[in-house]
Amino acid sequence: MSAQAPATAPAMFAETEFTRRKLRAQRRAARVLGLMAVAILIPLVTLLAYLVVKAAPALSWSFLTDVPRAGMREGGLWPALIGTVYLVVFSLMAAAPIGVMAGIYLNEFARENWFTRAVNLAVVNLAGVPSIVHALFGVGAFVLFANLGRSVLAASLTLAIMTLPVIIAATKEALAAVPRAFREACWNLGASRWQTIRTIVLPNSISGILTGVILEVCRAAGECAPIMYTGAIFYKSIKEGSLFPYSPTEQCMALSYHLHTISTQVPGVPDSMLYGTAVVLVGFVLVFNSAAISLRVYLRTRKKW
Amino acid sequence: MAAGNKIDIAGLTASYGGKTALDGITLAIPRNEIFGIIGPANSGKTTLLKCINRTIEMTPGARVRGGIAIDGEDIFRRRNVHDLRRRIGMVFPLPVGLPITVFDNVAYAPRLAGIRVKAELAEIVERCLRQAALWDEVKDRLHTLGTRLSGGQQQRLTIARALSHDPEILCLDEFSIAIDPVTTMRIEDVLLELRNHMTIVLVTNLVQQARRLAGRTAFFNKGAVVQVDATDVIFSDDPGNRLTHDYVHGIFG
């Protein structure tokens, strides 16, 4: 209605009781939803603050780089930290290529038939298997059958099996987010499926794929059960600050297992060391997470549509 | 079938998951001419184009029976479907700028064909963009992303891409829905020029566009060819078929 409309015309855009009610409902909904979003911050912040406060007396640079002394009651946790890095790197090397390639196959090449349905079902089910069951599988398959013994390799492969399904799922999801129209445009130009994937699909899904991989690695770093029986060791004497203390065929210390043992098996460990270990473990995961987030932000700025 | 035909379609049936889209059509598309296809929605026009370059095989659940011969060669017997697609330029109604630069969009197919020389690529890109009436608008920003262009520009980019591998057959499916009338006219002029060395299949909902451009026109309805005839006959007051008459005169459809 224009301003020149006769005064008797219905006031179409005037506020009515009905629109006021709708607006009130929207404000209420926004408030509740926002509250929920804030609520997930509360446990994280509380947890971190609690851990850091309790751990404060133990935290220092030498806590990171020193080896455990006096039967774990003094010193640092370097062997466990570097052990976790070992496990993560080896499991990443096994799980990332297999998972990403399997995801590409399942999303881009596989036809809908009983075989792909079976594989997809296996992926979903594998993702739901508890980690202690993965540990049992690792003992059977890698420690005993493949004769790797309890070693970095056996533990890493067990972690790899555990992370594989989520990496596959993340890869498939990232690829599926690339519009089908792009693929069809390439096919119309005579590009094969693989040329299309290489030139168009992968460059636009790589950020999602990498994010999925890194987040899974974080989870692997924190897991204790799968490595307990396949490669983690209570104590190993290595030189402090040494970067290559373990061979892949021997056992290693790991942060999660270290935390488990010093809090349950060793009497007389000062509380601050327990909390300190937890802080390092959480910090390790957070550092990886923020790496994933910055990578995603970087790649998203180059996103093409 | 006459030797002059570029495409011979015989008893072509296509279905998606049991739902029939094309029901045993037989059609001859003459060489170096603009062949118009008109018909209401859901009459199988787009499916026919997807059969011609065999991208229909990429659709899950799609089944095709019957034959299409290009230059007398049965395309469904070919092993190398990519070579077939490189002989056909395809423009679908949804404008798709690939998420690479404008230059790379047009140079995509030539690069697939093995052309690496920068000057040669630049020449192809300019020629195709000019033919698609897009050159003047994008010549200063060939390195922006294809996806950043407006809808109508992306549609002309799609046309430029379809021309970039110098196809023998150009299939246009509603190429002008997002393009303003003046630019559409410019592209139509280019098409009239191109038909001298290219067979053009023009699917359109704008029946007047078919009337302006096509030498022969086919009227599709519900997956079947109702009538094929010289465009003048189809658009005359008495095309000899009640359904055709009603459609082109806007009585149904």
C-alpha cells in the first residue's frame, strides 16, 4: 500500500496481535536455543579450569621434557608424550590413505548393489564397536596372528582400525557435499570419473576430508583401551627430550595409558602430577583440534562456490 | 535411413527406476541443421539429450534400450564413451560454472584433449566466449571463479564450455532461460552461423525460439514423438495433428 492510499484501506502492514505473538514465540525460541549453545561451553570451561588449577604446581617446561623419576612420583612425562605422537603418526599413516581412498570409492565409483551396501553397513557397525573390543581384535590380529608382538606397530594398527570407519564416513560426507551438477558438467565435457574427481571434486572437498581425519586422530590420541593390550608399556627408560626413542617393533609409553597407570597402579604420586598429565593429554588433543580448525578456515577461504 | 542424417534414433526407450521417460522413439536428426524439440514438461526431451551423450548411464537406476547411431555408428556399442562425449557439446538448463577460473572453465575440455600451449588455449577461450556473447563482460576478469558470475553469465559460460572442444553436435537444453532477450538474440545469430558446420539439437520451451531457428521440429509428449516435420508445418495453422496444433498455439501445455 502506498502512502497515497485512502485512509479507509486496510492497514496491511500494521502490527496485529497475531504478528506480535509470532514475534514473541521467535524470541523465546532463539533464547532457549542460544542457552543450549552456551550450555555446552560450561562443562568444557569448568573442566579445563579445574584441571589447570589442580595441576598448577606440577606444570612446567621440564614436566613436558623430563623423564619420570622416583618410580613415576617425580620428573616428567616425555616418554609418554612422544609415545603418543608415535602411535598417532603410525595409525594416521595406516588409516588416512586407506580410509580416504575407500571413501572416494564408495562415494564416487561404487554402484548401488549388495556389495556396497554390505561395505557401508560394515563401516557403520565398525564405528559403533566399543574400543575395548577393538583392543581384543588387535591382540588377535596384530599381536598374535601377524606376529607383531606387543609393539608400537600393533597398537597403531589397532588404533587405525578403530579410526578407519569415521575417516571413511567423513570422506564420503565431504565428497557428497560437492554438488552433483559440477560432476555432470565435467562428464558432459568428456572427463572420466577420475579426471572429474581430481580436477573438481577433490580440490573442493579436501578441507572436509582433512578435518575429519585430524579429528579422528585426536580421538585416537586419547584412547587408552585399544593400546593397553597391544603396545602400551608401564615404563620405559629413555633419554630425556629424545625424539626417536622407540623402534616400531617395541612397546612404548603413551599419555592415556600413563595417566591410567599412575592414577591406579602407583601409590604416592602427587595429585598435581596426575592432573598435570591430564592437562597435557587434553592440551595435545586441543592443539590438534585447533590445527584442524585453522586448516579448515584456511581451505574454506579458497572454497570456490 | 537417409545418409544425410547425423543422428539416427531407433526405438529408443529410457526409464528411471521403472518409470518410463522415453517410450520407443524413432527420430532422424539431419546433418548441419538446427533441429528443434518442443514439448511440455516431463515429455522426455532432456532424457533424449542425456542418451545422446550417454551421461544417462551415470544416473543410478536408469535403463536404456534401443539404438542411437551417430554417423551410422551405434554409440551404445562404443567402448570409449569419453571420446563420444568430446564430439558433443551439451548445455543443460541449470547454469553451472565450475569452481575454477573462467579461463579454466573454457579451457577444461581442450586441456582434456591434450592441448597444453597457453597461446592456443587463450585463442580457444576467446573464440568460445565471443560465440557465447560473454567475452565483453568477462575479458577483464578471466581469473575470477566461474561460480562468482551471475546466473545468466554462468549459463553463457556453460555454452562457451560446450563449444570449447569444437563439437560436431551441439545440444542445447533451454539455453536461454536465464539470459536476457537481447543477448539471447546474439547467441541465436551465432547458432545460425554455427549450423553450417555443426548439427544443433535445440530443446526449448519457448516455442517461438524453435520457430525462429529450427529447420525441422519435433513435438514430444509423454515420452513419445507426436510429430516431426518442417518447422513451417509444425507452426502452421494446420500441422495435421490436433495435439501439436493445440500445443504450439498455447491451448494446452
